[in-house]
Amino acid sequence: MLRQSGVIPYRFHNEQIEVLLVTSSRSQQWTIPKGWIEVGMSADQSAAKEAWEEAGVVGRVTVPAIGSYKVRKLGVTCVVQVFLMLVQTEQVDYPEAKQRQRQWVSVAEAIHQVHRGKLKQLLKQVQRQEQDLGIF
């Protein structure tokens, strides 16, 4: 089974958590930044790299992963480890800016917009943990 990693980038805005969603490269559905784990990188380092390339954000990745989900890619099953990332900077110009859209939304809105059931479950877990992330 192949491995990928991704992040749920988040920030605090008006006393609530917002997460950053990006469109997938093929279907243009809302998802999180994710990709293949790079050789010589840990899953969390590779996830941070994907966040920069796909969403133009840099931040602090929390280890361990909050969970994982499976996707079919190129005819094989991949396991995607998902980390949280507190965004510290956001750039207008980044490697995939012309290929993807990005949007900051509430966790509830993110749950509504993503299509993958397991990713929805991970976002619901984030929603339940909002207090632990420091806004209350």
C-alpha cells in the first residue's frame, strides 16, 4: 500500500477556527493539501511541503497525525496520514496557485464541502477538539 500525507491547515479568525481547503487538481472538488511522501522526508515534513506547494501556506505541523484515510490513486490504494498545521504565513504566489483554488472556511463549512467520508470524520474530530486548540 502506498503512503501519502496531508494537512488540515488552520488559523484563528474572529474567535473561531477556520481551515483552508484547496481544490483537487483533477476533479476540482474541495479537499486538503496532500501528496506522496517524499524520499528522505518524514510524513509530517512532506505534508508541510504539500501545504506550501498546493495552498501557499507555511506553519507548524502537529505530530502525531490526527488520523488517516484511504484513497484510490492510479489504480492502487493509498493511505493518507493527516496532520494539523497552524498557519503562520500565507503567500499569494506559490507553486500551484494557477492550478488550484483555495478558501478559508469554518470547520462546519469544510465538513459540508468535502466529499470523502473519512476526511469529513477527521474534520468532525477537529470540530470536537476546538477547545484543545486554544480558542476558548
